[in-house]
Amino acid sequence: ATLSFSTPAMAATSHISVADTSAYDYWQAKGIAKNELKKWSNKLGIVVYSDFSADVRTRLGLEKGRSNVVLYSAKGEVLYAHAGTLDESERKVLLDKIRALL
């Protein structure tokens, strides 16, 4: 299973990418972090938002220092949540859940 922003399932859903940039929440590093996120946004072809206050991570109960993926239903119910690297079996589970929503 491949996760790509160009797959039909991903194109038919809404997604938000947020980077936990709370470690860079001081004036010397904040500008550098913003520039790096702009580069990633351009490379991926999506907007990557920065979370300098860690509010998103804290409010959603996400794990610090790990990639977190959360899939919500249109009603706001958590359908899938995973922290860490998505291996092949986890990618398949996630894609199957996304396809079930279509």
C-alpha cells in the first residue's frame, strides 16, 4: 500500500499537515524553521503548518518526537490513530479506512 497525495483516495479527502516546531519557539530559530517548512510545503505540494506552541500536539494527545497520523470521520470521530513510522501493514490499514469513507 502506498500513501501518496496523488492517489484518488487522498485527493477525495481533506488533510492537514502540522509540524511540531515547539522546540524552535525562540526568535533565533523561528525564522529558520518557517523557511524549512516552506521548502517542505513546496516539495510536497501541500501546506505544512507549524505548531510553535505545541497546542495541536497537546490538545490531540499526540506523542512528542514521533510522526502522528490521525484519521477523523466527518463527525469528528477518530477512525485511526498511529504514532511512529507507518510500516507496510499500517499503511494498508490506513488506506483501507480512507477508502471505506469514499
